[in-house]
Amino acid sequence: MCDYPEFYSVRNPTARKDRKCQECGGTIAKGEKYTYIAGKWDGDFSTFADCDKCEALRHYCRVNDLWPEDGSDPDCGVIFPEHLYEAVRQFPEIPIDMIPPMLLKYRNENYHAEQAAKWAKFRESLHR
């Protein structure tokens, strides 16, 4: 079930000053286009500024049906702000050139093997 905001707006302005991308922590330089989201969720007003590279990665995840376990809601069709790193960590099929440099540290090529090992250990503990 999706918790829709009371209201929100999405704009693609040009930065009038250097800003920080709230997704990857990189710089949105003065003069660059970026995505600005403002709205009211659960009674609180919030704003988010994302660089074009993060917005392109978010779009890639949506169209390729890559929904991270934490920080997304496929019912809404959204990966929540500040959770894009989860997709980078969980989906090795995301092309490396799609990942903003500041999110590369979350790339874990062994994530799926680690998860399989955890589940195997858990299943084994049930049979003791």
C-alpha cells in the first residue's frame, strides 16, 4: 500500500548556486539542471535536490523493475529519496557507468552471495 503525500511538486530548475545532491552527496554546480522535489508526507514538509546522474539511475531502476528491499515502494512506483544507494548495493546488473561516483562505495559485487549464505545459515538453524 502506498502512502501518498498530501501534496508534492517536482521541478527541474537550473542551480543558481552550488548545491549538494541529497542522494549521492555530490555537488550540483551552479548552472546545472537538477531535480527538486517538495511535498508533505506524514504531516511533515520536505524538500529534496537530486543531481541528474542520480535521477537517471532512479529512472533506470524503475523501468528495469529493480526495487531495493529497503527504501522503495513498487505500489507507488518510487524509490524514496536518500535510498538509491540500496539499489546500487543490491543489483549488480546496474551498469557501472550509470552509478554516480559518490555511490560507487555501495557497490558490493558479493551482495547476492552474502545474502544466500545468510539464508542458508538461517535455514540450517531451523533444523537443529
